[in-house]
Amino acid sequence: MSRRYIRRTEVEALTGLSRSTIYRMMDAGDFPKPVKLTRKAVGWPEDQVAEWLASRPVAA
């Protein structure tokens, strides 16, 4: 089974986080780090982003 990688704009849409917040959380170890896809492109493993979303508290 192949792993799907999502680009930053899709990560932003899925999480509702801005670019700067995503990178700030990555630096703090609170968000999955991307994988280098090519020399200039990175992507986040979709399953890791889904796990991160599932681990977030649900708003009441």
C-alpha cells in the first residue's frame, strides 16, 4: 500500500492552522514534520496528520 503525502495548503485546510502556526508547532515538536519529496518540495504523510487531528481535544 502506498502512502499519500499532502502539501502545505491541504494541511492548512484540514487543520485550520496558518502556515506560521504549523511551522511554529513543528519546531516545538507539537506537529508532524514534513518529508522531503523532491529537492524543492515537501509533504506531510496524510496518516500522521490524521492521527494528529484525532489526538486533538474535541470542542464542546
